[in-house]
Amino acid sequence: MLDLDKKKNGVPAVASIPPREKPLITPETVIEKSEAPQPLMSQTESAGVSAPTASVVQMETATPVVTIKGKSGKRGSSKESSKDYDTLCQNFAERFTISSEVKMIDSGSIGFNYIFGGGIPRGRIIELHSDSGLGKTTCVLCWCLKVCQMGGVALYLDAEKALNESLIFGVGLEPYYKKSFTVLKVGTFAHTEDIMDSYLNCNRIPDIIVVDSVTSLLSEKIVSGELKIEEVEPGWHSRMSSSFLMKYKDAVARAGSSLVIVNQKRTKINFFGPSVVKAAGGVALEFYPDIRVDMSLASWIEEESGGVKRKIGADITAECPKNKVTMPFVKTIISVFFGRGISNIRAFTFLLQEEGAMTQNKSYYYIDMNGMKETCQGRRQVEEWVIKNEIAVIDFLKSKERL
């Protein structure tokens, strides 16, 4: 009991606290063998080392802190602790370490394989954006065709609802349509998520998943009428798109599938200075794709019949401003024929020109490749020459590491 009522010389006496019967920290306190951490004790016993003692700091409100000591009273040696660390690293490495080798899927185009570093990488997100009418859909359909030809599965989510069978059959997907190549119409982010969750958890995961295009996806509230268009806040679509990619960034990587996002370009209106054309989705959408392919028009491919010229395709300059697989900012020219696919023969002519094996003077082309010399008039004759000497052209491009 504390005597607080007594006074000495008119001043209250200081309260005296009697000593405790036992101190907070006692050297006699020893952890029983059953109370010690089981993983540490089992490892030391298996290694032939006697079980160390441990002193316990008993606190009234906190969890007891255990300090492991060896025979000499010091902390365990670095050799003993390294065994626990190595075991821990090995257990976690088997579950969470990413393989250093990136598996690739042949895209069917030597141009895309070159800028991708060998092919479409598995477990990655690829964004493909360009102006309208430059063949983005034709390119991704050619990728799906190559996947199906190699025995894989392709899933195409058509958010624009503009894909028809004539384009599918024109590319060459008719034998695989509704078998290994599936086309589904989607309209909202929620609908797309339900489909992707089902396919990523099935027994046969698609090798490539295409969303064409992410700018056409809407919110469920807008479709149901719960939220009106004029009530939508600025930037809502960018937030929805970034949340969508955030969710499937890890899921696609673990499944080993390639997610291809087709995007469109928009004009960013600036109050000061000229307007800038960039991909829709804002800065957040640019963060999640591992590879971003910027496609721009190089020249039109025209065909003349009856004195009338019509555009049948386009030579597209493809560049990767962001590439986490290989070197970024690699450019190449890809020839896309509308409704037919990608031409590798025409791409060979551009590669020969880039490597200095072919020069152009107006409409004449002068070929000088490994002692082979030829003069052609017009690119059509150059393509015919490439077809005749295809093996020699491939060997030359492989020596230059372009294939």
C-alpha cells in the first residue's frame, strides 16, 4: 500500500513503490524445447548442432521477443543462418521467380518479329495503335492465323462489332473459324472481364487474346441507363481502361498468354500550342503494356486497272517506343494488303534496301547482293526477283541478323 496521506514538514511524502518479487528480465528464464520456433530447431538438430538456448524479454503488453544464442552466448554463426536463408530463397524461387527466357510466338510477319525481338512474347501485353484505316485489324488477324496454324488457340473480343466473316476468310482463318479461333462480341468492361476470367481459368488457355478495341468498351452503368452520357466525368474511360489492364497484368503473365490491345489515336486539344495526336487512354494506359507499337503511314499500295488507280494496301512504318523485351525505338516497314493479310515478299524488298543491297533511282532498282546483280523496273519486278531467289535472300538477311 502507498502511504500518500502522511506529511513531513507540511510537504506530502513521496510515494514509495515496493520492489517486485521477480525482475522483468531474468537470466534463468529459458525457453522449453516445445516452445522454441520449430523450423529453426529442426534445422539445427538435422545438421548435428545442439539446440541453442534463448533468453526471453517478457513485457506486459507486447509479444515476447526471442533472441537465439549459441553455445558461447553469442548469436548464431553466419553459416548456420545462411542455411535458413538459402532454404527460404529456394522455396520462394520455385513459386515467384520469373524465368529469364522469354517464350515467343511467331507472328507470321518478318517485320513484327524483328521489332518484337523474335516474335510475340508470351505473358505480355502488347498495345497496337495507329490512325484509322491502316490495317490494325488485318495485322492482328494474321497473328491469330499463325497461332492457329501452329496448333494454338486464339480468342478475338470484338468490341467494335465490325468484324465480318469476309475479312476472316480473306486472311485465311476459314479452316479454324469457330474451332481454334473464336470471335465474341463484347460491349462493356464487365462483360469483357467475365469472358477473360472464364478463358484464363479453363483447361485450355488461349495463346493470344485480342481486344479490338479498348476504346469501344463502355461502362455497365451507361449501357443500362443508370448513368447518362452528359453525367460522365472527364477521364472516366482512361481510368476504366487502366483498371482493366491492372487486373489482367498479373493474370496474363501467370497464364502465359499474350494480350493484344488494339487502340486508336485521338487529338489532344491544347489551349497553348498546336494539337497533338496520341493514343487514347492517357498516361496511365501507356504504363501497363510491355510493348507499344506505333503504326504510321509510309505510302499507299495502289493498283491500276482500266486507267483507274485504287488503294489495295499500305506500307506502314512500325516503331516500338516502349519495349521491355528487346531494344526499343526499332523501326521497320510492314506491307499490309486490305482483306488479304501481310506480305512478307514485299517486306524483303524493304529489308534489302535498308541493308544497302538494293538502291533506287526513280523507278529503277539496282540489286547487288553477295555477287548477285540485277536491275529491275518497278517494285513488282523486284518482288518477282525475290520470289525466284528467296533462299539466297533469306540467307543474306539472316547474316545481317534481320531474321
